[in-house]
Amino acid sequence: MPENNAPTDSATAAYSSSDDDYAPSLDDSDSNSDSESGSDSESDREDSDSADKDLAEQLDLANEDSESDGAETRAVNVFELVEAETGIPAENICKWSRPATREVIYAAAARDQVKHLKRKKRSTSGIFPEMEKRLFEEFKKRRGRGQRCGPLWLSMRARKLVKDIKAEAAAAKAWGTEGMEVEPAAASEVGEGTDEGMEVEASSVGDVEMSGADEEASANEDKRMLAFQAKKDWRKRFCRRFKIARRRRTNNKGKSKGDREAEILQWQVGLYQLLRGERAPEPVQLDEKWGRFTPAQRINVDQSPLGFISGLQDTYAEKGSREVWISTPSGGSLEKRQCTLQVCYAADVASGKKQCKLALIFRGEGKRITELERLSWDKRVDVYFQTNAWADRALCLAWLERTYGPWAKTIDGEKLLLMDNLDGQVNMPFREQLKESWDTLAWYFKPNCTDLLQPVDRHIAQYLKSLIAKELENWLEDDDNLAKWESGQFTASERRVLLTLWSGEAYEKLCAMLEFLQKSFLGSGCLLTVDLSDVDKVAPQNMPGYGKRLRSELLKVQESDKTPEGALSASEPAPPAPLRREDEEHSDQSDLSEAGLDSDNENDECSDVDPEEFAAFFFLLGCRSDPACPLWTRSCSRQPSCSSGLLVAGNWGG
């Protein structure tokens, strides 16, 4: 160990056997600082000397500690001390302290500083701030109505507003009405007038008696107005100033989500009343948490189109490729709908039981199907045929008998089937067969609100199609299948068989994701509990704060209901038994009179409906009156006792 503890001696001796472990000495650092001092200011030189002194003092302390411990002095102790203080690894500090590396770092820092000093501050307003302000107000009103605002609209409206402002200024100058309201007629005499009177500000018009400088400024302003074209560069700056961006459409309904919130709340309040037993024709046994229907008894069914080719929309390609080519059989025509998926599943299934089978509806009548093809279909799906691959009335009834019925028998108790307003699902034969044969109550979503309320629309159908696309990719991994794919020689029979195989495998994987299926019911509000335990998790299409607003509405229902758990009180009259017309020729005249209907009116169908079905359909149409009205009386638009007047006799079944 050297006897002298001078910083320069210890640092000079701090070389390892490898060049990569070189640690610069303080002499090197000082000499480097002296070489650069010619270009630095006096203050920078003082800071550098001060930093070197601090580094030397730290090195002295490190060497004294190492001598007291009998250890060999190492200059790397300085880097370790700096690492302990700053958290920067000692290896990085050692590398940065090399003269060559320090020059690179200083040069980069100098470039960043110059770039920062030269940077111009972006203007927060354009050359026509008043025009842009008016244009943004028009933009907000137009988007508030759900209308499209494209580049052409922005440019046309901007040019029009510039002309209007110029006409207003000219009219104010001619009439000497600075700061006063300008009539449209006065503005149109000078230039292109506005649709309504506008208030002209003094800052936009100027003094009536202008000086030479003001006249020159006004002339320059006129030139800018005449040369203004509102092209692409201006649109970019305008959008940046007002935080506007082009977005892809996410809703093509006639109303926005906010406009439909009242209808959604009304529907879910009705569902909550149903779960509490308020709409039952007779007292029912209620679960303490779930009410009238448990998760295993709440079912949703919906249809979704499916093409033979799905999911082949992207691929790996070289960067900068102008053409991204993905070969598909038949030139992409097989991407169109080949069949319709009928998805039906419950929010929960008992142990050892399965979900309802997936149904595939193909085009055609199915008369030329060979026995070989029928045996090749996947047994996990049911295959149907319809001329247009639609779920019409006949097909929906066949689906009840063949697919839904056998599965519904495995579920204990009464069931609730949630559906949209498809014609094949709202007709009376379909609802009657559901109720009488399979003990299932049909409950329909509000019209034009199924995208917000239907569990299948909460990524279930989309994810099922993505799973089918993965099965297609796995099938293409086989060389023989890939050769057949590239040749494009697929018969209609082969396509149907492959779709059943892919769909069956994908649907089985989907049914195994029980938590995912439950979340679709919970998020859409179809898994409400009577104790309101999970109501805050309800968010149709992620509507912010919707769960809290729904809770407040449901609490009002609890406060207004004096009967515990929705049961019938002793003082409440019992509901009359449902009236059924066994034969039109032997219908009872007294029954028709009590219902307020004429016996000679062929359109009166109210006597065919039991009170519970009437309540479901009546609520679907938007009745806001007392729920007891449609429950215990078969009121229609003819009777003054029904305050809604929405249901017209003869409109049953859609």
C-alpha cells in the first residue's frame, strides 16, 4: 500500500489488468477540465474545480477508511459512493467518466439545449380566432345531434364563417354601428349576410375613423380573408388547438348511450320488480339473494352472422410494404355470411351440467343433404336450414323443440329467457310454448337498446368468432389442408362440415370460461340481486357512473314497496285467474264485456293472454303507469283505466 494518501497518487494507481475496467484518475480529470476551460465561462470553471475538490475529498476519506481496515486502496470506491447516493450503477458512472464518452455526452446535451432554445412556442389561436370559436361551437352542436363532421364540412364552414365575419365588419363600418347589433339586411347589402343578427365587437371592427396604419391593417386582413382556403394544414392546426381528432364510429343507433339511459333504467327497474316477485300472478318462493330467478335460471339467446373465413385480417409483413396480400379462396366471397349462430347460455350451470347447444342456421332447405354429411356434423352443435339463414317463426319453434327444450328440462324451477324483439321470438305461439312446455317466462329488451342490455353483445359473440378463427388457423397448419385452401376447391358440403367442427370446438372452450359468461350478465344488468350487492358493477358499454344511478332508482322501488319481498299482503285482493279462450266459437260474452272488448272485433286478442305475459309485453312498450294496472286488469287503449294508452288491441305478437 502506498504511504502517500494524496488523491492523485491513489487515483493514478487505480488501473485494472483489463482496459475495459479503466478508471480515470483525478489528474486525467483535471487535465481534461483544463483543456475544455478555454471555451467555458469562469463560472463553469469554478464549478468544475469545486466538483474535483469534492471528489478528491471523498477519495481521501475512502482511502483513510481502507487503510484503517488494512485493505488495498481502490479508486472504484468513489463510484460506489456515488452509486449509493444517486442509485446509478457504478459501472455506468465509470463508463461516463471516460474522456471520449464525456465528450459525446456533453455534445448531445448541447444539441438538446440549443434545440430547446430555438423551439418556437405554438400559437394558441389562429389568424381568425373569432371564426374558429364559432366553428367549434357549431361542431359541438352538430356532434351533439350525432351528425358526422368530416374534413369537407370543416373547410366549407370555415370559409363561410370567414365571409360572414367580413360582411359583418363591412356592415358595421358602413352604418357606424360599432358595438351594436347588425341586422341581417344591413349585412347583406355590403357582403354575404348571416342567417341572424350578430353582435359586432369593437375589437373585430375597429374605429369608424381609421388612421393610415389602421387602414393598412384592415387591407391586410381583407387579403388574408380572400386568400383563406381552410386546407389540410389549417385543419390540423385547428384540431390541435381545440383537441379534436378523427375517430372511428362506435355507435350507429339513432340515439347516443346517454339519450337511451332513461329507457335502460326503466327496463332494469322492471326486471328488479320481477325478481322481487311483484309481477308474479301468485306468490312465489324467492331466493334471499337472487330473488325469483337464480343465475342458473337466467338465460339469454341471440343470433350473430358467421362467414366461412373469419379472423384473417392481419399478418406479419416487411416494414414499408405497400401491398399486404392474404390469399383467400373464392376471392374473399367466403368472408360473407355463410350461416347464423344462435347462441343460448345461462349465467351459471350446476355441477355436472352443460350449457345449451350452439345452433347453426345454414342457407337452403336442407333437402339434398346426404347421410354422409349429416353424420360428419359435429355432435356438439345443432344444424338447421332456412332459405336466407334467418331465425324466422318456424325456425324458432323448431329450435325450442329440438335444442332449447331438452336442455331446459335439466334446469330446476322456473326460467327467465331474455331476448330481443325478433319477430320469431315475440309471436304468441313462441311465448306460449315457452311457458307451457318448458316453464320459461319470455322477457324482452327495450327496442333499440339491445346493444346495451344483451349479455351476448358484451363480447360473447365476438370472442366466439375469434375462437372459431383460431380453429381455422390450426386447421391450416396441416400441409394437406393448406394445399386444399390454396386451391380453393371447397364444396358447400365441406364448408358446412368444417364450420360445425370449428364452431363446436370453439363453443366448448367458451362454455368452460364460466366467469367470463357471468361477467357478461353482470355488466349488462341482467344479473341483478334483490339485496343490490353487485349493482355498482353494472355498466352497459362502460357507461361511467351508471351503477350508482341505477342503485338510486332501485332504492326508490324498495322505499315505495310496503309489502316485504314483493309478496301479496292479506289486505290486497287476489289476482283473477288467467282467462283462456278455448274456442273462438264458444267464447264467453261476459268475459269479453269484463275485459272491455267487443265480441265482434276480430282484432281483440287480449283474452288470449295471461296477466304475466301481458305485463311483460306491456312493459316492453314502455308503460310508465302503476305496475299493478297491467298485472291484474287486461287493459288496453280503449279503457280509461290504463294511463299509458300504448298497447293497441290486436298488436300482440309484434
